[in-house]
Amino acid sequence: MEWDGRTLGLVGGVLLLLATATTIVRILNRRAADGGGLNTAVLQTLSLRVRAWWLLCTVLAAAFLIHPIATIVLFGFISFWALREFITLTPTRPGDHRALFWVFFLCTPLQFVLVGFRRYELYSVVIPVYAFLLIPARIALSGDYKRFLERTAKIQVGLLICVYCFSFAPALLTLQLPHGSSPTRLLFFFVLMVQLSDALQYAWAQLPSKHVIVPTVNPSRTWEGLLGGTASVSLIGAILWWATPFSPWMAAIMSMVIALMGFGGAMTMSAIKRDRGVKDYGTLVEGHGGVLDRIDSICFAAPVFYHITVLLFPAAIRL
């Protein structure tokens, strides 16, 4: 894949930002160790998150550098693992196992294969139509009717969120953008805005005056965090408009949409975790819990960001 100056500048800027954040966190940790009166729990959380962001950004940048197909394959593996985490937390019965086999080893890889072949007319309907018909029919054929609707719905929700919605992130690479814009840069911009939105909402939520939005679902999500984080990421998006095919004000609006949809995704997945009585979906990524804990915002923001982009540039889809 050829990287132009803007793409290299964007990726290099992100790595520089991470290096700066790492330095700041280390300085704050030293001050806390010397009795500086800083909140050690917050600093530990920030330290773990910065470490995890280093891993996520470098892996993503490496996949970009190799080839667009490598990026799609990477997203496919992440999606498979996230679906595994989701299904692990949702009790299944023996009658569900064959349906799950088709979900994991047919529907999931097929979705990303179709994305790689740029078959929008297929990957936009295969899961929400054909897979959603296959799952209840296969479970019914097992003869196990106990909690049938509940079991079917759980599998369908997992497939919808972890695979279908998430696949629209790498699908950005298949768009034909105007004005010489790079799909690689657009995808990196999208992922960056999602991560910054989560980080800034967390930072703004540390204000002394807190108004929790839904205490029973996620006590760390506050109105201060949502409004402050959304405004901040919108400003950053406007500054980075050159990395997108959008104008500055449109880049700000798209960043705001990403922040709001990401917040909706985080709250939805938090509600599922509360229902299942767990703190995280897994422990694969230190400082972030499981893979699904890290991509919940991406899952909800990706299809909306993708379709608004296509709405603005109808010729972007290669049919």
C-alpha cells in the first residue's frame, strides 16, 4: 500500500501524541509516588490505557502498511474474538451448538470476505436477512424449544453487533473517495476519533462536580464527560479535516456523531454486562478488559459513519 505524506503525517502525529501521553503519565506517577496528592487509581487506569493504545495503534498501523486485505483480515479476527467473548457470557444449550458453528465458521468469515471483494449489495444484507433466518430455523430443528426466543435473540444480537456492525469499519477501505482522499486515512481518522472520544469522555468525567447519566448501568458515564468529550473530539475532528474528504465543519459533525454513537455503544454493552453480572467481557487487553470492551464504541459508530459518508458521496461505493 502506498502511503502519502498526509497519511504518514496522521499516523506519525498519533504516535507522537501517544509518546507525549506516556511521558506525562510517567511524570504524574512519579509525583504521586512522592506524595503529590494525585489519585493513584485514576493514574493507574490512564497508564494501562495508554499502554493498550500503543498496542492497538501499532498493530493497526502495521496492517495498513502491509495491504488493505491485511487490515480486513485483522478486523475479521478481532470480530471473531469479540463474538466469542459475547457468546461465552450468554448461556447456550446443546441445541444451539450447531447454529453457533454456522455463525462462527460461515457467517463471520463470509461477512469479511464479501467486504474484501467490495460486494456491498451482499455484505449489507447477508447477516441481517439470511443469517437471521438461518439461526432460528437451525435451533428449531434441534428440537429444543426451551427459552427459544431468548436464546435465538442472544445469538442474533451478538452477530449483529460484533460482526455485522463492526465490519463497516474496514468497509471504509473499499470506498472510492473524491478529491484524492485516502480510504486508509479515513479509517485511521475514524478509529482515532473513537479512541479519543472514549478517552476525553473519561477525562471530563473526572471533574469534581459529577452528574451520572444512568447510575444503574454505568456509574462512570457522566453528563460532564459526554458533553465535554463530544465537544472536544468535535474540535479535534475539525482540526484534522485534512485527513478526510470532509470540510472542517462536516468533519466536526462527523466526529460528534462518532462520539454520540460510541457513547450509545458503551452504554448498551455496559447494560449487557450488568445483566450478566460481570465487569468486563474478557481479560485479553490489559487495561481495557476484553476485546469487546475495547471495540463496543466502534461497533455502534462504524455503520453510521459509513452510511453518512456514502450519503455525502454517493459515488463512493464501488458496485
